[in-house]
Amino acid sequence: MKILLQTVGTGGGDAHPVWEALKFTVDATKPDLLVQICSEKTFHETVPKFKLLFDSGETLPETEYLILESYDDFECIRSQIKEKLNELISQHAEASIEGDYTSGTKAMSSAIMSTLLECGATQLHCGVGERDETGRATSTEKLVSFSTADIFAERMLPEFGRMFNKQQFTAVRQQSKVFADQVQNKELTQSLTALRSISCCCEHWNRFDYKQAHNAFRNGVRRNIEVLKATGWDKNQLDKNNEHLSKCKEQLFSISRCVDLLLNAERCITRGYYDDAISRLYRLVELVVQVRFFTYRNDVPTSQNPTKNIPISWLNEHTPHLAKKKSHSTQFNKISLASNDAVDALKELGDGLGSFIENQWWKDKKLKEKGPLGKLLERRNDSYLAHGSVTVPKEVADNMFLLVNDIVIKLAEVQNVDFLSIREGATMPIFPSKLLRSLK
């Protein structure tokens, strides 16, 4: 359903037939409901002439009238129009609302435009034509229309950027699509479409859905790469993100996934989600050990957890002390190692990462006295998202992040890879600062 609100002026007599301009707009927009905003004078003088223009072959749309208390008091007019709009919206929630400010006083035109912009009207119209020496239009030749969505989208784009930088990717994707479907400006449409595509990618990425994230990047971001470049997005960063997502998609147990999980936890801390952060960091300690274990288990495909279902014969050969310790836990001549056991195995293998983690985990292992990592892991177990009933304070999340960050750096060191390079690829893009400035 389409509703057209139309201000009605007096015109200048038969030489300036404003009623013809009113009909021109109605014919062009074809509203289901017409609301004419009139003064007492225009209701009795202009409206009847407007109605006479509809001959027997034409049908005047369903029409309602709003009689203004004053035709030159902006605030009074605006208040009446707003009250009428609220009534219309409550009765026709799904209707699209448009406005015509061709005629009427300047106060009437200003009031209808400002009120319709506030309520989210989709189109505003004004009939134009040739003018005489007095400046009044003598006829109406065309309708000048503009989409209010362009105005709102230009105002909202910086806000979408701030939301994007706060990882509110779902909201940005949904809202940018709504505006992209409505705006008429080509460049604005392209910017919103590009933002939607990159938000879609980051939305999947933030949920560890690397396959969907990489597909969204390949099918959406790369398709809009020229627009992204033109509007200030860092193409080099996007290229690194694409490479990183490709590695995360292909390699289940990889340092790329370790760094990605680390930065995901960091984003949780930034947003104040401390319980979520330490849950991720707890899993990351386990993942780091699993990744390193592949160095010694060439018999395991990279899609399989190398610390699960380890043949007891392998442990007897490579980690005899651990094999003896865990001999009672074997099932079908295989054993799965918990994280602390896997750390013991790495240390027994002479691995530097295993020794590094154990020194953080235990202060005195024989006395079962835990070190900083052990204490923090215990805090996670006591948290509400694990097995306890207490929430995690920021200080605990910060301390655990710093400690696990060092562990991931140590993994990169023993794997002989560049941690900072991987971290750069795992860092999500940010909304261009020039758009935040230029569109405020």
C-alpha cells in the first residue's frame, strides 16, 4: 500500500492552476490513499477544483484531509502532520509513505519534508514547470523526486562503520542490505553492497566457519574489491585476510587457526565478554599442543586430532615414561591424551614448547603446586560457562590472554614461522577512517 501526503496551496488563480500540479503528482505516483494537508481556505477553494479534474474515466484515490490550525506556524504544522502520520502508521504498518510539497506555504513544505524524513518516508516529490515573470509556475511538466533512503544511508554509513569495527557484523550485513535495496545513488549502492559482502565474510569468520567465510570473501569481497579500494578499504590487508582464511579452511590443526582463535579471544575481551574469552583461551592451549603434536605423528592425517587414539606401541617407543604412567588407561591398545598429558609427552620428546608450557602450568609439579597457567585454567573451570557459578573479571581474562599469547608465540618459534605475519593476516579489516570522517 502506498500513502501520499500532499500539501495544498492556493496558487495564483487560473493563471497558476496549482490544482493541476496536485493532480500531476497523483497521476504520477498512483497512491492507494491520498492525504491532503490544507488550510481552511485551500480546503474550500483549491480542493474542489482538484476534484473536478477527475472526469468520469478517472477515479480519485481514497482521500483524507488534514485541516491545519495555522498555515505559517512551522511547529504547529509539524505537530499536526506528525500526529496524522502516527495514526496512519498504526493503521497501515506495512505501507510505504511518500510526500508531495509542490504547493503550500514555505512553512507547510518545510514541515512536511522534515516530518516525513523523520518517519522514514521513501520518496519526496515536487512538480516543476515553466514560470512567468512573477516566478510562479504556469504549468507542471515533470515531477522531481528523490529517495529519502539516500539521505538516511549517507547518514547511517559512518554508524555502520562504527558498528563494523565493534564486530556487530550481523546487524551491519542486515541493515546495509536494506539500504542498498532502496537507495538510488549508484556510488552509495556500491559502497553499501561492498560493506554487506565484507560483513557477511566477517560474520562467518567470527564464528570459526572458515569455509563459509572464505567463500563469502571469494564470491563477495573480491567481486567488490575495486569499490572497496575506492572507498578506502585496505586492499593489502584484505589480500592477507583472504590468504589466512584459505589456510584456516584447509588446515584443521594449524598455527593459522591458533592465531585466529587468539585474536577471536582478544575481540571478546575488547567487547567485555570475559567468560567467552577465557573459554576460547582454554581451548587454545589444547589446540596449540595438538598442532605441535603433528611434528611427531607423521602417521596421522591432518584432519585427525593427533592426541586421540594414539597406539600404545607409539607411546612405548617415543614416550616410554608417559606410556608406563598411562598404561592403565589403554583401550583396544590405544590411548587419548588430555592436554596436560600431551604436554608431558612433548617434554619427554625433548620439545621446547612442551617444556615452556609445563613451566607455566606448574610451579612445583611434584607437590601439585600450580603455576600461573594452571591457576588461570582452574579459574576457567570455576567460571559460569564451564563448571562453576562465578563470572570472570577483566583482570583474569587479560592475564590469561597475555600468557596464552606467549605460548602461541613460542609455537611459532619452534615451528619456525613468522608469528607477526600470521597475526597480520588474522587481524580483521577495519572500516575506512576517511568514511567515518567525511560522512559525519
